[in-house]
Amino acid sequence: MARTLITVPPSARRGEVIEIRTLIQHPMETGYRPGADGKVLARDLIRRFSCRYDDGSGSQLVFAAELYAAVAANPLISFHTVATASGTLTFTWEGDNGFMQSESVAIKVT
Amino acid sequence: MWLSLAAGLGAWVVLRPAAAQAPTEDLAAAIKTYTGGAAVREGRIRFDIAELIDNGNSVPITISVDSPMTAASHVTSIAVFNEKNPQRDVARFQLGPRAGRATVSTRIRLATTQQLVAIARLNDGSWWSQRVDVIVTLAACIED
């Protein structure tokens, strides 16, 4: 499991726009870079990121991203969402070599 | 050798402003593939990036689109393209009215001094773009 760092405000007012920041530990190997032996290192990227918000009325896609080799190692993605109701935010990263990781964070909306 | 170096530098200085105007052919082609040939207007996007970058391995960027982000009027996608990395694509973001604010930040790699383009698509079908030129002193992909 790769280490992740997710910043979500623990509580928010209903209708407030909140900022979410996510960071995941990943080399994002481009597939263009030679290693110590001179051979090109195999590509190992996170290709897709998505955030779903389950506020009790079913899980809805809030934000998604397709990442390419030009995204820096340990990809940081920051975006916003509207705090509609208390629930869970689920973050999923998918990538090369079958990489897949999901993390959930609870949010309290008043 | 010195003469050729000086000539090279001179050419670089002269060519840079010219390069800032129109995107290169393959960059334009990558954008055209993304938009499906639709007309792209300039504006509505704010592309925040340092003008002078001393380390191309991790460059913070922030893209904001001027949009109320309501169900009636919102941004559906934002894409970033570059001119001189090995691959034209940088990242593509998918948004909607649930996003609340059309502002996205990430960190990218830049191989050399070049131009970046952000493209946004609104739900009314219009496309908007913003170009930005950056100078990179230490390139990505060289350091390990």
C-alpha cells in the first residue's frame, strides 16, 4: 500500500465549497528515463484518479483526472467540492501494473 | 566553436518571442484531437505557474476557470498540454456542478523551456484556452 495524505476539512457548513488535497506516494516512472544500467526503465504511472462523494443519496462522481508521464512523482491533486450532506469521500487511484488503491474520509456537514 | 555558440545564443534570443505566439504543429494537433476540431477561444482561464522554473521535476500549477459552476453553467473538463516534453499530454481533469469551484492544482514535470496550454470545456459546448510560456533552468528527466 502506498502512503497517502488526504486533506479534507473535518466539518463544513451545508453548501460550502471545500478544498480537497490528495497526495500519494508513487514514483510515476515515465518510461522515457534510462536507469543506472543504461536501459530505459519500464513505465509505471498512475493513470486515473477519481473522487466520489456518498452523501446518503448514493455515491456520485465529483472529480476525476487522467494523469500522464508529465505529472510529477508523488502526484498531488487539489480540487474543490460542494459539501452537500454528511457522508464519505472515496478517493481511488488506478495505474500501470494493476495499481489500485482506495481511501475513504468521512465529512461532517452541519 | 565560440562563434557557433554565440550564433546559437543569438538565434535563441531572436526565436523565443516568435515561439511564444503560435503553438507548434504537434501541440496544435494534440489540442485538435482533444477538442475534436471545435473552435477554441482564448480567455476565461487563469493559468498560475512560475515564469522562471529552477527545477523542472516538480512544478506547481493551478488552473482556474471563470465559471459559476451551477447545474446550468459549469466546466466539464480541463486539460493541460505542453510543447516539448516527450508526450504532449500533461493531465486531463473531469469536473461538474458538484465540484463547486473550477480550480485544480497539481505538480508537473517540464523537460525544457516551453509553452503550456490549458483547455477548458464548458457544458454549453464552448472551448476556452490559455497559453503560458515558461523558462526551465534544470530540466526533468535528466536527474534521477
